[in-house]
Amino acid sequence: MKVKIKKLTSHAIIPHYAKEGDAGMDLTAIDYCHNRDYDYHEYGTGLAIEIPVGYVGLVFPRSSISKTPHHLCNAVAVFDSGYRGEVKLRFKTEEGREHEEYMVGDRIGQLIIIPYPKIEFEEVSELSDSERGEGGFGSTGN
């Protein structure tokens, strides 16, 4: 499947799969800024993507984020088919930890583009029974 992508700057890096069978394509930081008002660290990719109608772009942190004090602010980031702006990632730093910034040129996230079903809700007065029922938040004992 071909998806249109636009480099907003010449040094942007087109995402690609690192290995055969990978679901996510790596996103690379090309610039950085710290928003002091909201205390987040923003990395631009220099890319705009035309997600096809019926698909969604989902941006996840890379697994290596577990080695840092960061978390992706809006994990999972959702890019709808109508968005044409730059793909940016915002990170917060864990309370009480020093910010160790990703460097420009680092891979900072993963992009997955997948189809989604068009949902129409049907309001009902009762839902069918299930084995799990209303149990949540670890109700299975794990």
C-alpha cells in the first residue's frame, strides 16, 4: 500500500521498517524544543503524512523508552486522515527525574498505519452476559 508523505525540510527522514515483520516504522527527531509553560519536550519529524480515508496513523513510543525517564504525552498518538500537519511527538519526564533529552537524529517513536471499522453505536437497555462480566482493573487476578 502506498501512502503519501511530504518532507517539510530536506533533512527529514522517511520512516521505514527496521526488520522484516516489524509492525512499526521508526520516526526520527529532526528538531527539539522545551515548552516551559506545559513542561513537555517536543520533537519534530519534519514530515506530513496523508493517511488514507478509512485508516489511522498511530504513534507509539519505542520500547527503548523504558530506559529513560520519559513517557509519550499522548500515547498512543492518533493521526486522522484529514490531518496534514507535521508529525510531532511530545514527551514528559517522570516527576523528580532529570530530563535526558533524545538527540536530534535519534529514533523517537514508531508509526503504524492501520484500517479501522466505521462504528455506529446502537443504544440498548441491556448488554449480553459474558464470562468476565463487569470485572476490570485486574479482576482476573493478574
